[in-house]
Amino acid sequence: MILSLRSLRKSYDDSVALDDLSLEVREGEIFGLLGPNGAGKTTTLRIVAGLVYPDSGSVEIDSIDALQNQDDARRVTAYVPDEPTVYPKLTGREFLRFTGRLRRIDPEELERRIEFHERLFDMKGWLDTRAESYSHGMVQRVVLSSAFIAVPRLYAIDEPLVGLDPATAETFYRMARSAVDNGAAMVLSTHTLPVAHRFCDRLGIIHEGRLRRVMLTSDVPREDLQDIFFDITGTEPAVVKNYFRDVFQKTQKTP
């Protein structure tokens, strides 16, 4: 097991972000945390990345107690936040070199990996310009490249497809699948049902800080996943579907 979370609890003032959350992610799989905004997905991934400390519970990454040995855990983990940033005065290439050196990657090997990702994510022509001119999608490509260049045991990625065009999104999926097929594991968060169903081997639906259900994606047709998600999160499709019909009928009755 590459990632094991046990009984995590985290509160911010009077708001409970995580309430007794436990999950496991195995080698060779992509695990998707699926839930609405504010469900606890980002807090979970920040705890995995060592950026947030839980009030209680345990985090084990690749047999490392991540709460007691954060530096060791970070060495085998790559984290991509939901709002990625690149130092604005650096070029994308400089950023990749900087993060690669932090990972102690051999300089020649690092250059090979950067050149590969430059071609892969179609960054030629702008990777050597300062990041202050980048769009969100360009920043996302650089930060995802940084994660893949690290070749960690565990990827923790928050909303990976925000700002990516369809071709780049497909490239990300193929890289993610290749990484886990070669022994890594990935946990990613999303609130988008088609993304979850397309990308993930297993899904966990999180709502109000609790993991409500875990399932094999292959066992759940996409249309059924929608119904399960709405049942758990409390959103009733019929209410949404009938809103304008009801409003229209009321306006027609208004003299």
C-alpha cells in the first residue's frame, strides 16, 4: 500500500473539514476523490503533501510515517495544487531545473527529462519566457511536468485538468497511466463526474468531510455514478431539471 490514511480529522475554527476520514491507495492505481466544492478534497491532499497537519489520525506514505518523518515522505511524493504557481521571474525551464535539483536528479538526466516534457506538453516557444506572462493552462503544464519529472512513488494532484485543452488533458492521462503502470500510485481530486469516471480505477465520494462510499470505477456505469453522487451529496437532479419549468409556469400566471 503506497498511501494509507487513518481516521483523519481536521477543523478550521468551528468548521470541520475532515471527519474520521480513512482511505488506502495501492501501487498501480489512480484513486479519485470525487466531491462538491468544500467537501474536504483539497484538505485531504494538503495533508498528504505535508502542507497541513491533521488534528488527529495517521498518514503513511510508502511505509513512511508521514507525520513523524515529513522530509522522507516528501521525497517520495509529488503534489500539484488546485491553483499551481511558478515563480513569476523564472522561466518555465528555470523552474523545472530548480525543482529537479531539489529532487537531487542528476543534471544530465534532468535536462533529458525537461526536453522530453517540453515536447510532450507542447511547451516549445514559451518555456524560456518568464512565468509572469503565462496563462493558467501554461502554468499547469509546467507544474505537471515538474511532478512527472520527479518520478515519485505517490502523486497527489488537485483538479489536474483545470485550464488544460483536450489534447493536453489526454496527454496527462496517458502519463498518469504510464506512471502507475510502472509502480507508482496517484490520488487526484475532482468535482467533475466524467473526469473521475474516465481517469480513475477507484473512486471515493467525499461529502462534508467524510468518505461516504468507495467503489471500483469499472463496476459503475457513468450514468449510475451520477445518480450515486447526487444521492450522497444531496443534489436532486429533478429539482434542477424542473426549476425553469416551474418558474416559467409561475410567470405565465402573473397578470
